[in-house]
Amino acid sequence: MKNLVEKLKETFESFAKDAANQMESGNKAAGQRARKVSLEIEKALKEFRKKSIEVSK
């Protein structure tokens, strides 16, 4: 579970960087990368939720 949290942290940092590049400079490629990473974050959060429930039982 610790690895999953670290992965989420790294992925979110990547998302934040690309999203900021899109907003600040209008970088379309950064926006595309941010959208792709957002899907990875969504999957990782679902996995976290699943593992969190298992641990709490």
C-alpha cells in the first residue's frame, strides 16, 4: 500500500506540472499529457480504495 501511495504522489506531481504548463503557456501537448495522467490517477485511486477496504477488515 505504501508503494501505491508513493506512485499516486509521483503521478499527481506530474499531472500538476503538465496542467500548470497548459494553463500558463497554453502548451497543448502538456494538456494532453495531463489528461492522460488523470486517467492513471483515477485507476490508482480506485486501487487504493480497494486495498484500503481490505486492510480495514
